[in-house]
Amino acid sequence: MRPATDQIWRWLAEVPDPEIPVISITDLGIVRAVEWEGDVLVVRVTPTYSGCPATSIINFDIETALRARGIEHLRIERRLSPPWTSDWLTPEAREKLRAYGIAPPVPGTAADGRLMARAERLVGGNLAIACPRCGSTHTERLSQFGSTPCKAAYRCRDCLEPFDYFKCI
């Protein structure tokens, strides 16, 4: 008997993101669909961006996790449309990121189809990134590029600790 899709979602919730292991691939919101097509399980995955270097590892980890639970016929489909957005992060993922020392994306700064409004929010200089360690918004961006391509490097001006900010995409 094949497992129900909600069981498969629970299994996938145990697969960590390879770059940020405190969140799962379902917390990240990249698993977009799980469904049976006949006797083949189809898992649709949208990478955080089309050039994400972790995509092949994520697919391998999905396959490994599901095959370990007896799924024999599996197809993993890469979906680029609609593109992933940081709005797909679960509230639990945001808290896990913060607890891990990574500032989660500021709400309202993800792509929303209004390019000029988003540009004003991101470039307008009023974007306050809270330090995940002390909570201060007295922070500064050190580099647009952090420890991975999806993060930027910041520093808190109050506690002086460096931290990553999970960029809005």
C-alpha cells in the first residue's frame, strides 16, 4: 500500500536544507507539490533561485529520504515558475533562522509583482534588519553577499556581532 501524501509531507519535513540545516526543505517552502501519478510519486521543487548550488543536493536528499521509506517509483520535477519567494518561508522557519543567528527576511520585501514599490523598500535606506542576537535594528550591511548566495553579511552596531541576513528574493 502506498503512503498518503500527507505522510510524505511529514517525511519531507525531516529533510534539512543543506545550507541552513536548522530548517527543513518544507520550512523553506521549496517543495511545492507532492502527488501520485499512477504508481509514481511526483515531488515538485522550486529552488530559491535558478542557479542555487544546493539544488542537486536537495534533490538527492529528497530521493534518499523517500527511497529509505520504501518509495520505489519517484520523479522529482524542478519548477521555476512561479519563482520562489521568501514569502514562502513558514513562520516556524523564520523563528528557526532567528534562533540560529540568521536574520529572516523583513516582511513585505519579497517580490510581489510591483517592482518599483519593492525597489523603494529595498533601496530606500529605511529597511531595518533586526539583529538575531540582541534584536537591535541599529545594524549595517557589510556586503550584499554572505556565507551563501542567498544571504547578505550584516553587523549589529549595538552588540557588534556579525550575522547573515536571509535575502528577499
